Amino acid sequence: MKLMFSVFVLLLGIIVTPALAQDSIPKGWETYFEKSNYLATPSYEESVAYFKKLEENSPYAKMIPIGQSAQGRTIYCFIAAKGREFTPSEASSSSKAIVLLNNGIHAGEIEGKDASMLLLREMLITKEKEYLLDNNIFMVIPTLNVDGHERRSPYNRINQNGPREMGWRTTAQNINLNRDFMKADAPEMQAFLRLFSSWLPDFFIDSHTTDGADYQYSVTYEMEKFGDIYHDTARWIKDTFIPYFEQRVKEKGFLIAPYVSFKDDKMLNGIEEWASLPRLSTGYASLENRPSLLIETHMLKPYKDRVFSTKASVEAVLEYTNNKSLALKVLNKKADQNSIRELVGGFLPVEFKVSENNKGFVFKGFRSEEDSSLLAGKKIIRYSKEKKDFEIPYYYDVLATDSVPVAAAYIIPRQWALLTERMKLHGIEVKELDHDTTLQVQRYSFRNVKFQKWPYEGRFQPSFELSSFSEKLSVPMGSLIVSTAQRTIRLIVNLLEPNAPDSFIKWGFLNAIFEQKEYFEDYSMEPIAEEMLKNDSKLREEFQKRLREDESFRKDPHKRLYFFYERSPYFDKELNLYPVSRIVKN
């Protein structure tokens, strides 16, 4: 009887707890998410209205427009600051940590927006979390991809369990904003970069929902902690922040693990770490010398679980930064200053791969089996709801595979000012040369240039081989000079060094340099070639060797004459020549 009574009390508690939680919400402050029984998210207009209501009812809140989407919707940033530090200068001069939470970069993955409403209400209205603003300035972008947010449908993400209607992954221009951090083609990303570079947050959080395998974890995460970020920051993330963060989220009631990326797409092969490309949010923040956290809730969990696990993750960050704000700001300042001293004249890693070093990891998954599918014509994984722990390897070690030399400065001809306009969005300082001069520089030329068959993120990306050479260059007044002696040195190098994976050249900003615009007629070139052959014995030997060794060359009349054309004074010397020059530190 006593046992039955205990069970009854337990069940009663389960039944009444949500009602008690609702009763604790002040009248008029229930969110759309809560009103829907945790099943739906509000529209753009309804979302903006709630955040503006928070602003109107708290002296510690400010809602600022940061830009407009391609379809003309305003993108907002909400600032919560107990000292009313509502400008970048006020915030940077304070001892508080600036924490920026970005939501809805993929607008179908919108838990962060609803979690932000709940958390900000607790900070500003009911005040039980107001203490998190003692040493934090909390900045929230409710939704970055506002146009995608309004392309609402129950069918936008086939792998996702709610909300009832969700936004679309890309912008109205079909740009994936989480591939746009470096090239900044989208107006939404340009707005974000202006905000980021002017406020320069001390900690950046990007909120997402993952798809892929099924497992028990409510939330997974990723942080840059390898050679793509300042070494002391990487050490702090690995040794101090991650152990704290994982433990704190667990204490809040949610299973958490590093982002699940299976080796060769097979769970039993293990989980792999990686260094994010700069085009991605956390990879970008690492080039800004700032720690960043990618939150990935699990798409098959109920929307309620995903919102509250996101809220718990953000709270854990704010709890840490609130207690350690000064230490974090000192670390970031050290990263900015030391990056210049350590990198100018040295090398910066730009390509990475996971090593074979691993350790044991208990992966909390579900029992699954492969079942034949007549429709697919292959075996399909089918997950059960039976929980199962798997002992698998965890590949934790990521090594640099390629580095680029860091120049003292770069020279960009004024006709390519588009590059520097994009660089200014990143907070990079650009100066204009006020006189003509001659400088010893290093240059790059390209060969074996090839293009993808299909565009990627709206651009045709070239691949190439690279050669370098030195020359004295006449640099006219009005040329644009980018010194690397800036806190943005990692960004500068990754944008301007051709071999960096997200450089301007690799994103197709300079594809015109690969186009030949002058040609020859056979009857014009042939007598010139005869004269060249007669007067240059080395050229004659080179030509005869090509005839002997290259059958396709020997049988192609145009290639034979082109051999002489590209060695003649008539050939375009700027074809395949990188217009950006390097000034090397003496």
C-alpha cells in the first residue's frame, strides 16, 4: 500500500509539474513555444514582437537592427546588459565578457530562438537568472536567416521531429549562410560580420540541429581546439572549458557528447574530430582568435527536449563566463597580440587531417540492424528504441598537413578593391598608398587550372598548381596595402594566400585572371615562330624535345604554334598571374 501511494505521488508530480511551471510564468509572458505545448515556433513577426516586448519591459535590454535580408526583412540583435553597455565601445571598455549567441543560421534549426526567449525572460522579467548579467553582456541574434525562417513548412526537414512548421536551410538567394563566413556574399552574412567585427565577442555560440545517425544524446557540440586557433586558447578549451561544459550540461539533465562524425560513415569504426573550415561558424571564430561553441541538438528528439537542451548549453556557457569574465578577456587579448608576433614571417597551418591516435569511447546509441530494401536496392540501417552502449575508438588528434608563409603585407591593385571591401567587413584594416613606389615583392602564378562542373554556393571554384617568384614591382599610388600586423592576421592570410581552402581565389573572386583574351592567327604566328626558332638554340632544343616526347603535342598544329606564342612578346604576361603581391619581412 505504501509503495502504491509512493507511485501515485510520483505520477501526480509528473502530471502537475508542467502546470506548476506554467503558473510560475508571469501573466502575458508565456511564449508561443509554451502556448503550443512545446510543439511549435513563432513566425518572424511574432518572434520580433516578443523580443521587443522584453526590451520595452527591461532597462537592461536593447534591440538593435543590424541589417536587412535579401527580401527586405530586418535582422535584429538583442543585447542584455545590466550596465546598459549597448554600444561596442561601452562593452569593450568594460570588464564583462561579451557572449554572442547566433540562432537560425539554418532557419529550420530554430531551437536557439525559443531557448533565448525563455532564458532572457528569466534574466530580465522573472529575474531568477539575472545574476548571469553580473559579468556578461549577452547578445542574441534571434534569427539570422530571416527569409529562410519565413519559408515555413512541416516538410522542410525530412529527418527532423518538429516543430510543427519550420524554416528552410538556405536564404532566399539559396545561399547556405554557414558556408558564407569568409566570402560574405549574402547580405545577411555581411550584416553579421559588421556586428561581429565591431563588437568582437569574447565567446561565440552557434545553435544548430544535426541530422544523421540516431543515438541517445540530446545534444552534441564542437569546438575548435587544434592548430587553427591560438595555442593557449586551444589548450584552455581542451583542458578547462570542455570538461566543465560537459559536466554542467549533464548536471542540467541532458546527455551530451562531442559532435558525432563517424569514421568512414560507420559507427563501429569510431568517432573522428576535425578542424572546421573557415567558411563555417566555429572555423571562422577561430581565425578571429575567439573561442566558439557549435551546439547541435538531435533532430529525432522532441522539439521540447531540443529547446531545453539548447537552453541548458547556453546557460552553462554564461555561468562559466560570468565567473571567469576577466580571465577570458585576458586570454583573448593575449591571442590577438601574440598572433601577430608569432606569425609574421612564419607559417600558418591551413589544412588539417585527423591522425590515427585514438582512445576508447563509450557511445550511447541504439541497437540497429541492416535490412534489405527493395526500393533502395541495398541494405538500410533501421534503428530500434533499445538503448545500447558501444565501445568504439575516438580519434581525437588533428594535425596540420599544409602551412602557408605569412607575409608582412599584401599589395592589392585598386581594380580589385572588391577584395578589400569584403575584408573590411571582417574588421581588417586596409590603407591606400599615397605615392608611386617600387618594391621587391613575391608573386604567384597558376598552371593546370581547372573548374568544377557545377557551382558551389553560387560560385565556380578553381583548382590549380602554384608557382612563386620574386620581382621588382612598380606600385602606383592608390594601391591597397594590407599589413598583417593586425589582430586579424589569421583572417588576412586565409583570404589572400591562394592555397588556403577559403581564399578569395579559391572562392572564384578572381576567375577573370584565368581567361585568355587575345589570340593569334596561324598565318601571323608561323613566320614569327620560324624567326624565334632560328635565333634561339635553347628554344629550338626545347621544341624538338616536346616533338619527340609528346605525341599529342606533335599531332596538334595549334599546340605547336601556341608553344611559340606563349614565349613571344605578344603573349599576355598577366594571364594566370595572381594580382595580389606579397611584401616579405626583412
